[in-house]
Amino acid sequence: MSEKIQTHYRMTDKVHSQGDFEYHSHDRFEIYYFHSGSCRYLISDSIYDLQQDDIIIMNGLTLHRANPEPGTTYERSVIEFSAEWVSPILKSLNVPELLTPFTKLSNTLFRGVDNDMLNEIKELIRKISLVNDKHIKDEQNEKRLKEGEISSLLIQLLFKIYELSKIRLVRLPPNKSEKTIHVNRVVSWIDKNFDKDITLDNIADNLNISKYYMSRIFKDITGYTIMQYLMSCRINRAKYLLEIYPEKTILDVALESGFENSSHFSRFFRKQMNITPSEYRNRRSVKYKSVSKY
């Protein structure tokens, strides 16, 4: 089931530094439930200061990361599921619109949900995780029954999310502080230009902001340097091209992702992913794997 759904219930980490959690993307829809801690969540060019019992639904292809406060305990639940897997099931039940919140609303935060609904959602996440983690014998009937049970529970959860999207959908407005506005501008500019030859001076000149101030506030808000974010964008674009366009050469992928040549790209990719671009392409063509850190 790992290629169809991944589950984590009340996952807890003691945060040591701002670099503990990576920018990442994946080819699944995601339901994220924030239980406790002090955490900013970054999705593309939006920055959310999370509160207890916030729920986020995401199109996982959007670059995102948690940025919990160092020295705090960070607790969350996460469910990722493949639309390709669940869509035929929903269609057979004549309820394809249950994926509408993920396809139409994209990356959205729910806040102020009533306690009864929260408890129902948490219990469904717990049950899905429990069944998904259950070890079964390598028998076709047991695998089929396990997948059926998970599918049934996930559909119940999707009904709750759909109901929530109609009656209590709140998109958290961006923090309007001067620092956050500038960081959002930097992120947005990089997202549009990461495939070009970029320096800090380029960004600062285009946004009419001091290079040193820009670098400092970006690290303060996101926990990453600007260049680290830039390279994350390039790596994620390269991963997408490697998977979706097998006919493209490694040089094509490198240049379209913003790397100066294939050698530089291959060295950096291997350093980040621990495999070569060709190995990554071959593995992903056989079986999708999640690489996210929540």
C-alpha cells in the first residue's frame, strides 16, 4: 500500500534546528493535522503560523515544508494518498466530487473547526494509520481486505473534508509584517525564475531591496538561506522532469532546471538524493516513493 497511501498518526519530534525539515514535494494529495508545538508552515509563497488543531489540505506537488521552532516538540498527523488510486473508487461510488477540495481549493487551511468534527477527523486518521501499519501475511485475500478497509476509512475522511470545505473553510491570510511580505516576494520571484542564472544581487536588484537585509530576514522566516531554497526548487523541478519526461537527456533536465551543465547537476543531485539522476529516474519508473519530511 505504500505507493497508494502513507500515514503518520501523532508523529512527534523534538526540534533541534531550523534545518531539521526539508522543502519537498510528492505526487499525492495530503491531509495535514497540526496537534501541538510552535510551527510555521511554508507552501510555495505562503507562510502560515499554525495553531493547535489547524488542518491543511495540499496538492503535494507544491513545494512545502514545516519550520517548527527549535527547542520545541512538534506533533502532527499526516495522510498522503494517490488520486490515481482513489479516483476510480470514488467514481464507482458516484462521489467523485470528494476530491474537489484538493483539486479546486489546492492548498488550504481550515481553522476554528468544531470539536465534534475535529474528534471525528482525528479518529479516522488514527484508524487509517492503525490499519495501514498492520502487518499481514503475504496472501492476496488479506491484502485485498486490508486495502478495502483503508479505502472505506479514507472515503469517510474525505466526506468530512468535503463537508468542512463547504461549511467552515478559512484560508489563513498571509502575515502582513514587513519581513513576511518581503520573503513572500523573494519566494515568488524565485519560483518564476529558478531556471535562470540567479545571484543574490539579481534578486535584490529586481525586488529593489538590500541584499543583506533580504538574506537575513529570509533565513529568519524560513530557516533556509535563499540559495538553499533556490536549489530546492531546481532539484524538485529536475525530479519532476526525470519522472514525467523519460525521453529528455540528463543535460536537458539539468539546463531546464537551472543548472549550468550536466556535471554540476549530477554532482549536486547525488549529494542531495544519494543516487544519480539516472538511478532516480529508473527507480521512479518502477515504483513511486515518498521523499517528504513533514
